[in-house]
Amino acid sequence: MYPEDIVIPMKEQLTLNGFEDLTTVEKVDEAMKKQGTTLVMINSVCGCAAGAARPGVLMSLTGDKLPDNLTTVFAGFDLDAVKRVREYLMPFPPSSPAVALFKDGDLVHMLERHHIEGHSAEAIAENLKEAYQEYA
């Protein structure tokens, strides 16, 4: 498990911008029951999370269609919560960072690590904006 003093600033990059921090299985299950669209960011300490995933997710929130609910879990820190989110992401294998969009509890769009690593924050934002246009 990663040290709290390393993880908290990375969490805050999202939570200070309106993301609900899902730290328990119960919070994950509650978030997945919400109607409308729910964005879930599986946060991570890796460079592609810092350089592309978190900035890209934040950039994606500038359009006219946006997810109804913004949530995040942190891989290597919120262990049980991440495990539960990954159950909702089946059949996709575990991936962090990752970004998923749910509509009324159903997974409708997924960005795995290989969609993030080596891509710009702008490309990730554009991909997510297209998903919001389709599903939000």
C-alpha cells in the first residue's frame, strides 16, 4: 500500500474538483446505484496518471454534456474499494489508471491503461467528451 502522504495530493487533484472519493465497498456500491451517468477514475501513482489521466479527465469536464456523478478510487491505497470497482468493470482486466463511464449502473465506456499511456491529456479529454455526448 502506498504511503498516505504521497497519495493524498494525487487524490486531491480530483476531489478538490468535485470528485467523490470512494474509499469503501459501501461507497462504491452506493455510487453504482445512482441513476444517470457516473464517471469513475481509478487513480494511480504512475506517471501516466499524473501526466495524462488526471489532467485529461479534468479537461473533459468543460463541455455542455457532463457526467451526473464524478467519482474516484485509488489503486494501491483504497484496496477494497478498488477491488469492488473492478468487479463492476468485468470483463475488463484490472487496469490503473483507468476511466469508466456508467449509465444507470451499466458500463458504457472504458479507457484502460493502454488507452492512456503514451497519449496526451488532450486526447484523453476528447475521447471522454465524445462518450459524454453519446451517453450523458
